[in-house]
Amino acid sequence: MDQAGIVRDAAPGPLPANVWETGMQTVAGRDDAVLLTWTGGACDDRAIVTIKQDGGRYRVKIETSSFIGSCTAVGILRGILLVLAEPVGPDAFDVS
């Protein structure tokens, strides 16, 4: 849910080989996009990403869920490519 009005499009992102943490990454050759990454569970079947503007910053919250009762504790890197309405660097986002 883009409550800030900054996202024009979103799609599964190209996962970087050297990132295993929650955060925003730059996208090579693009100043109108950022890559949101997080470590999710192996059985996650839904992720809700909420973006709110807070002054000059953007607060990003990721909520995941699974309908499976029990699951292995394996972490899986997830990523979403966010195409932005205007150039905004990854350092303007706070992800939780």
C-alpha cells in the first residue's frame, strides 16, 4: 500500500548476490527505482508492504504471513523492485 504516492510500479526484483538484510538498495543505471529486500520465511505466501511519508523520509513496513501451521526456520531473501514517481535514493527510506 503506497500511502505516500511515490510508487508508480512494483514487480519481483532482481536479488543481489551479496545482500541478506532488510533494506533499500540502489538499482544500477536507474535513479527512478529502488530494490526493497528482506529475509522472509520459507513458507511465507503473502507480503504486505506499506509506504508512508514522514516529512522528507519514507517509512516502509513489511508484514508477511503464511497459512501453513508449521514450517522450517529457513530464511529466504525476497525482493521487490519499486519504480518511483520521482528520483529518490534508497537512503530516504526507513524499513522495518
